[in-house]
Amino acid sequence: MMSDARAEYPSGTPWATPPGWVEAGVPLDIVAGEPRPDTDSDRDEVPIVARAGRGRAAATDSERAAPDALSEAYAAYVREQVAEPERDPESAAATVRPEPREPALSAEGRALQRKRHLVPVHFMVSSDVPRAVAQAALAGTTDALIASGQERQLVEVQPQRGKPYTDADWYIDNALARQEGRRDAGYGSQVYLEEVLDLIALAEPHERPHWKVLVTAQDLTAEGLNFAFGATTPDTASTVQSVRRFMEAVPESRLQSEMIRRLFRHEFGHLLGLPSAHRPNTEENLGNHCTNLCTMRQGLSTVEWAELTVEEVENGTHFCTDCRMDLAERRPRYLPLPPQ
């Protein structure tokens, strides 16, 4: 069983005990897990926290204090999305005052922006994820953004309680409420990824185009699988990942942080189109994956994920040469956002 995985890690590894190591960063993983056997929790939006393509993993303190015009404009948009309705002083009823805005995009127009433009990345974390774990996830996403060389804004959107589409907990709680029956594979009630992805698709017309990264500590599953680390879907440019099994299998340590960081680097790599299907050194293994010494190799258990992580860290490897070439080839395909 997966819950016994912690016993298989070599106790002699220098990463077995917490060294107080924490870095900032954030990506996630494609549906991966074992075949299913035949038997049967208030914060506000946070401004830009990272920018890719400038050779740094996060903005400096001065940049956070004085964001550029684009960052400011986008942060204003997110606040507008979750703004409380104004109250008419001449009436006891709350009324929403319409504000001028650009014509609404069609579904095809929104999909085209996500596919061809440098839309922002929304990073959402549910309330059950410890801050250090969220930082490791954020670090992985940042790794992949920097490797891509794309000028995308990475925005940490924190929960707005009770407001649909703005809260990672809202997606998880509603997915649980929608699904028929509950399964527990030893890590608490599992959430069906199909339900979460369906809610993300339903939310899409209510938001401006962006890429979404959702992190939860709830165990996940999918049709035909006993469990899943998560899933990435190009249709809505979103990835949903669970850190539950990594937290259970490995004590809080550098190893745990690196495994989670790799998970998000790997999954955001899929959002970036890695690896290209036409090139050699790839395999079909619950999705297309790289077979080089690379973040884009597939892992189907926490033990296998740990082995891949240790090997890559010891070799100082994130993305292999082939995957970096894929990223360089794709970079010119994305256009700046049209004027707002």
C-alpha cells in the first residue's frame, strides 16, 4: 500500500531529517497513480510574486512594493472580480453598479487567448496545505516559468471565502458535494479529479483568460485509478495537484520539499507543452513523458518520485537539453496580451 512507502526510504539519506530548508517556487503533475483494484478550510488576493524570463525566481522586495503598471492593472482586475456589491444610499437593497469594460470574449476567443497569448498564471492553494509546502509548489512553477523564458505574471490568489471561483477550497468542497459516494484509500476522503476539472470549466466564462494551478492536501483519484497525484488539462490550461501523499510518505525535510517542487515543475512543464510528441526520447505512460534525465520523466508512486528527485538533484538537472529546446521552439508562439 502507498501508506507504507515511508518505510522504503533509506534512513541514511542526507535528506531524511529537516534541515530548515525552504525556497519559494510552484508547478504540478499529470494524472498518475496505480490501477484501481477490481474489489471494491480569509485572505485577499496577493499581487505578483514572480516573473519568468528575467533570470530570477522571484521579485525583489522593492519590486513587490512598487509593481509595474501591468502588475498593478492585473491586480486591480482580480480585486474587481471579487469586489463586494455597492450599496445604494437611497435603498436598503444591495445593487451591483455595472462598470465599463471591454466587450466579452466568446468561448473561442478566450480559448485562443489562453493558447496564443501570455496570459497570467493563477496559483491557488487550499487551506489544508502548510505554508512551507505551498512555497515548494510555488518554487516548482517558478522554475518552469523561468526555463520557458516567457514573460508571464504569476499571481498568488488566496481564498475569498464564500465567493465562487476565487477560492481553492470552493473547488474542492463543491467537487466533494457533487460526486456520488466517497472513497478512502487510507488518506481521507478522495476527491474525483473529473469533478474538480468540470468546476474549473464551468468557472472559465466568469474569469478573464489565465492559466490555473490549484494545490490541495486532499487525496485525489480519477476514473480507473486507485489514486492520482493530479491532472493537467490543456483545454482550460489548468492543473490540479495533491500534495497529500508526499506529506504522508516523507517527513518534513529537504527531500519532501524537492519532491513537491519537482511535481509542480513537471506538471507546469506539461502546460507548457512538454515534451513534444514528435521528438525521440519520449514514452506514453499516462501521458507523454521524457525518458532523459529530466523533470519530465514520469513517476507512478511516491517512492519512484523520490528516486527520480534525488537523481536529478544530485546531477543538478531540471529540464534536459531536448525539453529546453522544446521550450525555446515554443517561446515565439506566444504573443503579448492585447491592450485591456
